Amino acid sequence: MNDIEYKSPEEIKAFQEEKLHQALQYLAAHSPYYQRMFRSYGIDVNKILSLEDLVKIPFTEKKDLQLFNDDFLCCPREKIIDYITTSGTLGDPVTFGCTELDLQRLAYNEKKSFECAGLRPGNIVQLMTTLDKRFMAGLAYFLGIREMGASIIRVGNGIPELQWDTIQRIHPDTVMCVPSFILRLIEYAEQHNIDYRSSSVRRIIGIGEGLREQDLSLNLLGRRIKEKWDVQLFATYSSTEMGATFSECPYGCGGHVHPELIIVEIIGDDDLPVPDGQPGEIVVTTLGVEGMPLLRFRTGDIAAKIVDPCPCGRNSYRLTPLVGRKNNMIKLKGTTLYPPAINDVLDNTDYVASYLIEVSTNDAGTDDVLVKIALREGFDPSVVKQLKDSFRSRLRVAPRVEILPADELQRIIYPAKSRKPVKFIDLRKK
């Protein structure tokens, strides 16, 4: 097998170092931003010979992309055939231009990720994610499934009635969506007497939300789905900036990295690499990107590398589920936590219909967390005490809880111009 992921770790490292050399030469020749950086810091790219040498190069941060967006473009604008913007999770969205080669790379990435999750030609995949609104993800999935030779049903996000109508008409074996939406699908099916357990769906590929704990067992959301619907669950991690996806294989031992597409470093608070297995910030260098390649880009996401061999036979390293985003870390009553831990409790509480987490700075200068919730029909405000007990048992601390009318909360969570629901608002003084 010629797939680099099945080669030895030593061969993978040598392969990545050759790819890194090519990427640096390309940036030195074509990128106004990195040409300026190399001059400013006196960096000779010919002296960056190993992956360990990457620490000699400054990081690229989200603010650099925002301030100097056009300077990252490495080709004439007439070569750009698709424009994409990030979702603006940490501020203003950033525009990325993709060339034909970039879209081919994107298709290859998703093809490998889907194959990692066990898909083959003949599978039918229902996409419950948008292909419009300048979004990379839906386009990437479409291109990858097409490249692999499987079948695609482009339904888009939301609308449980349409999703179930499609499942019953076309019989997909795989659905791809935000995992918490599966609970809405199950709820709709139970309310309308749809025998979802006997449907054609056998595999769910989750995007945008975690399904596993750090020990790789299913988290509360994953367990709740699995208890209701005995399907295979696969978690993924991706971002527009990376132009790559880390997908689980059927063994569920972390997200597999494709060495020909990306180099991943995990750095600590001192900005230096941490030992394998220790959580830190994910820093990526893209490989093979023509339009807007990135060098040592700080994602802000926290995870750890897994280097032990995977039972599937791939020897490329893997990433643990995300711990959270570095900028979103909360210190509540002396306890450090990240929003996904709060989400996990709320996503698995039957009487919570929707929610929003709001973090601010209190009079003492410390973090204050307010969880705004809408209750499902039939429940009264007395459940707040029960919810706080759930927080304490899971997180050791309980945030403040406020109940809002469902329609009022929905307007906040789904602002007109947002492509994703807003479940976290950070009002802290920076």
C-alpha cells in the first residue's frame, strides 16, 4: 500500500520534512506576507531542515489574517475560482481564495477522511449541512464524496420533516450533521411515529461538536445518541484555515492526520512543543495549498497528539477530542473549564429546549457565567435547582441560570447573518 499513513513513523516524518521544504520555498517565492516575515526575522528557509526547526519561525495568528488578508494570497486573483470565508468564531471573518488545485486537494482530503470512516463507492450520504453562504465545509464534503464515488443527497441543515422524508424516500446509509441535531431528528421521529431504529441509516458522521471524552469514550451527547439509536458514530475536526479534516476510523481512537496535507504541532503556554499525549494549542502548517497556504497558524483549539499505533494499521499520529478553545477558557469559582463541558450538560438535559452561555467579568474582576435557557413545554422553573445539581456533579461548580421565552432566546442564538447557531458569547474585558 502506497498510502503514507501506513508507512513507519520515521518514513512519515521524512516525507513531511520534504513537503515542508517545498512549502517554505513556495511561500518565499509567492507570499507577500511571509516574504515580509522572513525578511523581518532574518529567516533563511533553506536552513529549516526538520520539523523541529519550525520553532525558529514566528506563529501566524488569526489577527494577522484579518489585518493583512490580501497579503496571504500567493497567486493571481484570476486563478481563484471559489471564495470562502471563515465563520468568524474569534472575530471578523477571513476570506480565503481557492484555486482549482486547492479544490482538488480539498476533495482528496475529504475522500481520505470518508474512507477512514469506512465509506466506499456505493454508500449514500445525506448531507445535513449547507453548501452556500461562503461555507467551506459543505462544499468540501460534496467534493470528497464525489471524488470517492459514493452518492450524495444535498438536503442542507435543519428541517427534521424534510430530513426524514428524504431518508424514507432515498434510503441513505450515512448522515453527516452537527451531532446535537440528531437528538432533534430522534425527537421528531418519536413524535410522528417514525421507526427510526429500522431506517436505512447505519452511520452518523458528526461535525462541529465533540462526541468523545479525552479518554476516547463517548461523551454524554454521544452516549445519549447511541442509547436511542444504535448506529456507528464518527467524530471529525476541521477548519477552513487548515483545509483538512481529522476523522476517526471505526476504532474511535482519535482523529487521523493526513501527513501529505498538514503538519501539526501541539504547543504549551511557553509557545514550545509539549510532549506527545499532553494537551496544548494546535498549530498547523498547510501542505500543497496554492491560493493561501499558512505557516505555523495558531488555531486556538486545545488537544493532544496520540502517537501509539492505531488498530486500523495507520501509523500517522492522531488528535484527541478537543478540550476547548484557548481564548474561551473560563475560570469559574477557582475551577478551569471550557464551554464544551457546559454544552455537554445542557445538550443532555431533557427539559432544556435551547441555551446560550454568556461569560462576563464581575465586580471582583473574575469570570462570571450566565446560562440562559428555554424550557421544553410542560416543565416549570423549579427544574433550575436540578440543573445546577447536574452542573455541580459534572463540573464541580454551577453557573447562574436564567430562563427566557423560547422565541426570545432563538432570536439571539440564530442571528440573521450567522451560518452557525451562537451558543457562546464572551463579554469579558480583554
